[in-house]
Amino acid sequence: DENEAQSLRQDEQALTQQWQAVTASLNITLQPQDDIQPWLDAQDEHERQLRLLSQRHELQGQIAAHNQQIIQYQQQIEQRQQQLLTALAGYALTLPQEDEEESWLATRQQEAQSWQQRQNELTALQNRMQQLTPILETLPQSDELPHSEETVALENWRQVHEQCLALHSQQQTLQQQDVLAAQSLQKAQAQFDTALQASVFDDQQAFLAALMDEQTLTQLEQLKQNLENQRRQAQTLVTQTAETLTQHQQHRPGGLSLTVTVEQIQQELAQTHQKLRENTTSQGEIRQQLKQDADNRQQQQTLMQQIAQMTQQVEDWGYLNSLIGSKEGDKFRKFAQGLTLDNLVHLANQQLTRLHGRYLLQRKASEALEVEVVDTWQADAVRDTRTLSGGESFLVSLALALALSDLVSHKTRIDSLFLDEGFGTLDSETLDTALDALDALNASGKTIGVISHVEAMKERIPVQIKVKKINGLGYSKLESAFAVK
């Protein structure tokens, strides 16, 4: 009505003012009917560029810090190279080229080893000269002997001298061994004499006579080994027996003293056997009671299942009674109408998806038989049907009409559909969408009739029946081409 239209216009003006305020604060120019996705994409791209610029500044700072460290390292390397050059200059050496350090170090190491070897040879030669100098002084002068005779004599003397030195060394070694052997013999003899005096033997001859042969000694050694093994086994058995006795005493029955007699134990054992027989009889009776209890529990479980099934039936009947049990009968009617409305909303959403992919219908959460609109382009915002514009109302009404025709088509085939006006309030885009939907229905085999005065529809619909309005109210006539003759 007029009040609802006025309210819709006021809401539209308020939304338009709010839209203009938001766009002004963002310093952009957008109309409500414009698509904001390009602007959102541009904002995302702008934010991405800002993030890249920030990352670039951070990387530049890191690169500058790394370059400063590299300069410091290079200065330290140059200082160390200068120190090495100064140190090597004293040895008439220079630093190697790059990639030649290992070979340069290997060469210096070989030179050091050669120098050390020459030093060792020089020391040996000096020692040799010190040894030969006294010998050279004892030799005759060179003018007394010919050169060849002098050489032969020197060689012979050297050989004899070496042999003398070797024999002298052997003599000293043998003398030392002889002294050590004599000392050991004296010590052993003293120990033997002391032991002989403390023994049962009178003298050494008696001791030698008492010595046994090798075979007897071997037999005695074997007997000693066997006896030692038996002693260890007996000791182990004694230890195990003591441990077993200790454990047995620790696990004795309560109230049993260590001084109890065998007769008392046998009497208590007989009493225990009697109690065992009585307990066995009691166990049989208890098992029978447990079996009876299990059977009773099984029967109780069966009864509980039957009670649960009957309770479910009672709840179902109670629910049906709550629907149709009122005296007016409106509960069941609303329930049935709600099922039909749910089916109608489902079919209408299929039509809306084909007409325009933006809107969907859903039933209100209350028990009232009302629907509301879901705007999928606005984060599934739920809107009341009274807030729809003229074009949106037309799309929803068309979808409901088509869904209603599909709903009753299982009983009656509907091949034709007539739409009376409603197109004049549509904008060009919504009108094109509605006409495309009607063309699709027409292509599916349905006959679509449209009653309208909109020029754009006249251009899209080839088959037309034109009606002219005549003077007076409620009077019209067909053109002569369509008149019945």
C-alpha cells in the first residue's frame, strides 16, 4: 500500500545517504548500482604494493648492514695480509697467489724437513769427527807410509778396533748376568735352607728322597681340582638352601609359630580341607544364583527394549495429537501447509538460480507461514520481503509463480502461463533478465502470455495481440486484424 511504499522510499533514501557518506570518507566515487568488486580489487592491489615496498625497505636495510660487515672483514683481511708480508720479508718470502696456498705450504714444509735432515747429518758428522780425531793423532805421519799402505792400515785398525769394542761389550754383559745369577742362587739357597729347617726333613737328601714323580703329582693336582669343585658346589647348595629356608619362614601362614609341631600342622591342614569343601559347595550355590540373576537381567533388558519402543510410539502419537488434537484443527493444517511451503521454497530457489543468482528464499524460523529473502551478494544477509525493490519483488513473484506451477504439475500438466503487468517497474537490466527467463520457459515447451504496455517487451516478443482502449471505463477492443468475423 501507500504507507509501505513511503517506508520503502525512506529506507532507500537513508541507505543512499549512508552509501554517499561512506564513499566520501573513502574518497571514491561509486553509485549504489555500481559493482564495487573492481574497487576492492584495486584496494587489494594497493595493499599488496605497500607490503612489497615495506619488504623492499627491510631488505635494503639488511643489505646495507651486510655491506658494512663485508667492508670490516675486508679491512681485517688487509691488515692480516700486511702483517704476513712483514713477517715473510725477513725470510725473503712472499705471499702465494690465490688457489696456490696449499702447494705453497707444502713447499715450505718440505724445505723445513730438508733443513732438519741436514741439521741431523751435520750433528752426526761432528760426533764422528770427535771420535776420529784421537785415532788420527795415533796414526803415523803421512810421510812415513805410502798413501795406499796408510789406507789399508787404517781400515784394518778400524775393523780390529770395532771387534775389540764388541767383545768388550759382550764381556761386560756376561759379567753382569753372572753376578745377577749368583745373587739369585744365594737368595734361593737361603730360602731353601730356611724352609728345610722348618720342615719334617732332616737334610736335603731326605727331601730329595721324598719327592714324587710327575705322574703322581698330576694325579694329586687333578684330585685337588675335583675336591675344590665339589667344595664350591656344596657351598652354593648351602647358600641356596639358606635362602630357601629364609623365604619359607618369611611366607609362613599368619599365626603359625616356628615352634609348631608336625601333628599340629596336619590337624590344621585337615580343618583347612574341610573348609575348602564347604567353600566349594557355597560357590556352586552362588554360581546358580548368579545364573538366575543373569537370566532375570536378560528378561529385564528385553522388557526395557519393549518399553522404549512403546515409549517412542507414544511420543509419535502424542506429537500427532498435538498437531491435530486441537478443537479448531489449525495445528495440523499449519503443519501440512508448512511442508507444502518448504517444497515451494525449494522449487522457487531453483527458479531464482536460473533467473538471477543473487537471491534465495528461506522459511522464517517462527511457526508463521512466511518467507524471507537471502542476499548472497551481501554475505547471505537476510531481508524481509517488504524491503525488496520493484524489480526484486517481480523476480521473487515470478519464481514463486513458476514454482507453484511445478508444484501442481505432478497432478495437472500446465503448459501455459499468463503474466499481467508488473514489468513497468523493472529497470532495463532486470527486465532483460526476466525476458531471458521467459524465453527459456518458452523454449522448454510452455506457452507464455504477457499482458503489458512496456515498449521493450513489444520489441522482444514477436507474436502479439494488440488491444486498444476506447472511451469509457473498462472497455477495450481488439484491432481489426484480430477481430472475429
